[in-house]
Amino acid sequence: MNLTVFTAIIDKLQADTTLTGYLGGPHILRAYSSAPAQIPSVTVMVNNGGSKHRPGAATTKRRDANPTVQIDVWVSSASEDFPSTGEDADEIANCIDSILMDASSPVTNTTGWERTTESQQHEGSENIWHNALRYSFRYSMTD
């Protein structure tokens, strides 16, 4: 995925005061292979990417990308305060939907946002609610 687009996704999420209020700050991070050190938080990673050249791409160098991004919501169930339940993690996921799928204020240079899958797990040994959200969208780029 284009780094500019990836950064625009994180910037868009961090700019939303409702989301950062739920998280207690701008805790929207690039994902790594394990749960983040900061919980509650949201992590973002590329799940897969693909692109196809437009007609005339040899001259224009334009192609269209249709990647999937995974956004994970991490909430501690060890607390009594919001957010601490699976329902709270769902509320944060719904907030992310409203940010990314708002056609009147899209993520810079992207279109067609759609949540394709969602799953929720409770990692009991770690006291963590974890929602994994996958979104597909489109953008164009120049090689």
C-alpha cells in the first residue's frame, strides 16, 4: 500500500476527537505482531494489497489499487471504567466505521470504503477484548 495513503488513514483516525476520547488520547498506532503496549488503543496494518493498471498505463503510469486494511480495537477487561467490555469495543468499532465510511469527508485520495469482516475475541488470560475489523477501499496512484 502507498505510504501516503496508509499515513492518511492513521491521521484521519487520530483527528477524530470522539475516537481519541474513547481511547484516552491519540492511541492509533501502526500494528506489530502482538498486542500493543498501550491499551485501550487502535492498531492499523495492511492486510493485503492489489492493483491493476489502467488502460494506457504505459504512458500515464496510473493504476488503481484495491487494498484491504485491518484495524484492531484493543480494550482492557481488567477495568470497570469505559472502555472495558465487548460492547465498548463494538462502540469504538462503530466510531471507526463512521470515520472511514463518511463519503462527505473521505480519507485523502480514497473512495469506496466498506467493512468486509469483523471478529471479536476475548483474550481471557490477558484480560483484553480485541475486535479485528477489515476494510476494503480504492485509490489511484502513479508509478
